[in-house]
Amino acid sequence: MEILLMGTGASDGIPALYGDSRVSRHAMECGGKDVRTRASALIDGKLKIDFGPDTLAQCIQHRLDPRAWETVVFTHSHEDHFAVSELQYSMIPFTTNEFCPYAILGNAAIVAKISDRYPDWPIENVETRSFQTYRAGAYEITPISSYHMIEEDSQNLIISDGLVKILYATDTGVWREHTWEFLAGVKLDALVIECTDGFVKSDYFGHMDIAQCVSTVSRLRDLGVLSSDAPVVTTHHSHLGNATHYELEAELGKHGIAVGFDGFRLKL
Ligand SMILES: [Zn+2]
Ligand SMILES: [Zn+2]
């Protein structure tokens, strides 16, 4: 399995669209790994995770062909992950496709928003619920409940190709106990985890700072869900976390956690 992090930024990206933070200014000046588009990922060039407003730019940047995508699975309906208007470009009149070329998996809010936007379009929507398993081509996807948008079933995603199993956990918050109980029976080969708030403690429950990210990873290792040598990589970084890529590496590296960047590839 190969995981490509197409984007690793939080909702307003880095440099943020209207951001004048130290981290945004640094990214604008230095470029490179400090520039982060909105979080999304791609498994084996076929299974797309989230479809945000930077998808076109990411396809150009990483030289990707969306015609190869077989499934698009959404984590939740926040607009940095779910740019519903972009889905139209896969079908007539923009292409010759009479049907949406990929199945779409998402929670009830996602399915409802797609149906509202495209009431008569031939799109295969599969409604997902946390802690149930769905087949998508060669993959099994098991969403687990994140603590992020309590008004919908916001999800992190366990993805298996039969050989390896990963957890993609963006927009996670600190999991509630029922999620921990489910995870106790899972063995992961790799983890992608958010570290949105960096060095800054936030009042919002739905994201994690460095301390929370480290403590979540430690608990997963203690439980045996993650072996000590299973790769862990971060995503969904906000400029408001007041941490440059280098500063994140210096801190998270002490805990065996790699810092993701746009274009990061993990082969398992
Ligand atoms: Zn987000
Ligand atoms: Zn979100």
C-alpha cells in the first residue's frame, strides 16, 4: 500500500488565505514543506480520501490523474474536506462520463448534501456509519467515530488492503472511550494523525495539539494497537499552531512521530 498525503494543512491552509501569522509569513517566504494545502490523501492512486477545495491544485502539483480514482471516501462534511461543487467536473458536460466514475462513501450528512446538490445525477452514494465495515474495490474501510463534529457522525478511517491496515485520523479530537474500546482490538501497520493546534492550546475540543497528539500515539502503542516501529505521520496543521515544519519535526521527532508535508509518500 502506498499513502500519498496530497495536502496536510488545516481549514485555511498555510500560508493561510487571510493569515498574517508568523507561520504563514515564514511559509510565504520559504516555501517548501511549510506550504500546506487542505488535508487530503490518496491510497495506491485509487482510493481518494476527502475531496477539498485544493483538489485541482494538488492534482497539478503531484501530477495525479483523477480518472484512476475508484472510490472517494469522506471523513466529515467540513468544507476543507468536502467541496461538493468540485464533484460535478467528473461527469457530462465536463467529461463524457454519463455516470460518476467513482463510488462515494460518506456519513449521512455527506450523502444528504450530495443528493441536495445533484438530485438527478447518477452518483453511487454509500452511507457509512462508524464501527461498520464497507468494501470499496480491493479495500475494506471501517470508519471509527472521531470527536470533532458532534452534529454528525464524523469519522476517522481504518483502511485495509488485506495485507496492511492503516488509520487515517484527521479532524480527530481526543477520542471518546467507545472509540478507544473499538481500537483496543485493532492492529495497525501505520497511523496518519492530525496535529492541528501545534504548540497552542485551543478551547475547541475537535482538534489536537502536540501534547494531545503525543499522548494519543503513546496510548495506542501501550495498547499494542501500534507497534513501536509502525510509522506515525502527522497531517492537518494550522498556521495558528505557531509551529513551522522544522519546529514540529524537532518536537515530534522526540516521540518517533514524523511530520507530514504535501507530497509525503509512505510505502508499506
Ligand atoms: Zn479539517
Ligand atoms: Zn473538520
